[in-house]
Amino acid sequence: MSAQVDPGMVSVVIVSWNSCDVLRACLASIYAHTDETSTEVIVVDNASSDGTVEMVQHEFPRVKLIVNATNKGFAAANNIGLECARGQYLLLLNPDTEIHSHTIRLSIAYMEKHPEVGVVGCRCIGADGAQQSSIFRVPRVRDVLINTLIPSKWMTRSRLLGKARYVGVDLDQEQDVEVVAGCYMFLRRSVYDAVGGMDDEFFMYGEEVEWCHRIRKEGWRVAYVPSITILHYGGVSAAQCADEMDNALARSQLLVIRKTRGAVSARAANVLMLLRDVVRLLLFLPLWCFGSEGDGKQAWIRSIRRIPLYWSELVTSNEKQPAKE
């Protein structure tokens, strides 16, 4: 059962996993730019081993700290935090972010001005000062096909090929989008009450895509508001286990398509992803044989690790299909 709602309060939910240093900066930014009487901060730690729990306990005693005995994944941990949140507004925030003085204030103001908006996303600025991609479309099989045939660096330069990432769209304009990045998702309590939390079948990656899809299906708008900004370092936790996260991403891509587009589309995407990595495996094989280093060899290694996953998913999905009469 959800906690009793406190009108006017914003509940900030942060999931951490071995992100002690960036989490410290994130929490400091929240307390520097918000009123502690109208903001509660909930940190859900996924069994960190880097002193995160002790840091929060000693340096930020006002934080409501929930410590999981095991790493439950991003979606499940967020749901744990959401379940005990008391705010009228809910903010899912990554630990490798820092908010600015206006961030939450403008988010509330936008929500109050636009009652039909269920989720607000923001402009994400990297440590290098460059704007990051923070709006997406729900993936379609055609996007997987494009990704199979076209190098990523070409996709990001083409409005036609980069539709899935809103390439060419004016990022200085407020606009409705299909998905906002999970590093900053500001939503109404009423949306959470109506739609529920994230789908915890996702361990990491893709959960915000499915969630936004479900929220939009219930009639809410998802809005990108560039005047709301955060600093986002990106990939701090994932970098600690890059191989596992690469497979988690591959699995989540298939899961997103199955949950938003259906089983037939998921199988088609699965076949395309499998073929893509088999072709890459063959193309980059000489690099492995001659001991070459660099991006090509790394791409080969990632492909060979993903192929068993795609094959397993394909076989499993076939086995689940009803027998033909």
C-alpha cells in the first residue's frame, strides 16, 4: 500500500549501485536547491559495496534510505522507492545527475499549467557542456532494421534514419514526445496511482520506454521541456560491468518491443538482431585473428556475447507459440 500523500510535497527517488561519489554530489545539489520541508529524498541502494550506504547515513541523515540485500535492478528498486513516497509529485532521478536551482520549481510550474501532462522530461547537459539525447520514440521493427543496415554514426546525422532519437527536431522547443530519458522523470502522483510503477521484468534499460508507453496509452501527455535542465554524467554504474550491461541492453530491447509492439514484432526484431551480430562477427573476425585492438575488435567481442542471448530468446519464443491445428 502506498504511503499517505502530502499535498505540495515532491518525492525524489534515487536508485544507487556503487555510485558513492556522484550520489554525494547529487544529494548535495538537491538540498542546495530545494526546501527540505516540501521535498523528501528516498535513496534505494541495490547492495552497493563502495561505502554508499555509510556515506548517505553519515552525510545526509534526512534521506530516507532503503538498503536492498541484493541488486534488484533499476525498475524494481524504483518501485520500492515509489511505494513509500509521500509526494504529490514524484521525481525519478539518477545518482549521476545534479539539479540546478530552477529544476524542480519549473517542473512543478509546468505541471500546474498543463494538467493533461503526466510526465515531464528535461534537457540533459553532459560534463563537457554538450546536450545529450534525452527523448526517444518507442522502438519499431523498422528502427531495428535501420540499425542493422546503417552504422550508428550515420543514423545520428540523418533526420530520416534517426527518427527514433528525434534527430533534426528543435531541442530548444517544448514538445510532446513518446519517451523521456529515465535519468529525470517528473510525474504526477495521480499518474502513478492510475498506471502503477515501472515493469520490474526489466532489470536495467528500457523500463522508461515501456512506462511512458503505458502512461500515454492511458491518455496522458509526455512532455520534453528544455528550460528545465540537469547535469548528467551518464553511465557511471553501468561502466563498472560493461559486458553485463551490454547483454542487459540487448535483452531489454527485445522486451520493450514485445511489450509495446507484440510477439510477432519481437520475433522479427530478434531475427534482425541475430543476423546483425552474425554478420558483424564475420566482418570483424580478421581483427580477432590478427590481434587487432580498437573499436572493431570490441564490436566483435560484443557480438559474440550477444549471439547466444538472441538465439536463446528466439528458441524460447518459438516454444511458447501455440501449436497449429
